[in-house]
Amino acid sequence: MTKSRRGRPRQQGERFPCGKLKGEGDPEPRAVAAFKRARVLAEAQVIDPRWGSAVAQLVFFKRLNDREAAAADRWAEWVGRHDRIKGFPRRSAASPRYDVGFGPVADNVVALRQTEEAFLAKFSDARKAAIAAGGIMGVMALDDVAVLNLSVGSLARLERMKAALRALLGHWGM
């Protein structure tokens, strides 16, 4: 005599060692956990707006080193300060470092002081050094990435931008 089975019948299929049924088409559990960890880390890093910038992405993917990224951030601040002193309107698609350099100006009218004239001369010298090394295309790529927070676009533009950044590093003594 056999005992009658109660409940629903056991489902067919491959099982884990614990007896749980493996689902068909389900991603590997480790991959799901790794994705969740990566998402949590990315969200934690994007809290600081600099980590969401185009310069930070180039550092993350090892296209720029830390010194070049510091020079790009400093360049963005300098461009922001230059734009404010010259009376240019704030750029709408700007990087966080540009906003720091531009600063809060209510009416966008600045009286030119002696320190600001000295800064404009330093900015002009730095721009000339960057153009001499990376060409105008290198400085344009630097402006796109560091100031406007756009992607570099191509490896050729990246190399020209890196040449301009190395020239700025030498010019600033960083």
C-alpha cells in the first residue's frame, strides 16, 4: 500500500543544492547583486556633483590622471571667473567647477578692480600656453569637457585636450 501524497505535485526542473528550483532565463544571482552594489556606489558618488561631470567620467575610465583632472577643474573655475569679470552671461550647461568660478552675481555687472585686471592677464597667459601646446582645437575640447560638461567626442580631441592640460600644469607649476 502506498501513502497518498497531499498538496500540489513537485515541479520539474533543475534545482539548487538547497532544493530550490532554478528559474529559467533568470540572471545569475551574483550578477544581480553586483549590479545593485554598483548602482548604490554610483548614487553615493553622484551626490557630489563633481563626480557626475565629464571630467570625472574621464578619470573614472582612466583617460585622464588626477593631475590633469585638477588642471581641468581649475581651468573651468578660471573660465567662470573670466566670464563674470567680462560681464558675459552665465553658461546654461555648465560644469560644477565653472559655477564655483562664476560665483553669485545678481546683476552681472562687475566693477573692474586691479586684482581682476591682474587675473585677466594671468588668464590670457594661461590660454596662450594651452593654445601653444594643444592648439585651438585642444582648448576648444577642454572648454567643451571642463566648462560645458560635454563629452570629449573622439580620441584625437582627447589627445589635444591632454596636451593643453599638460601645458597648463607646467604653466601653473602644479
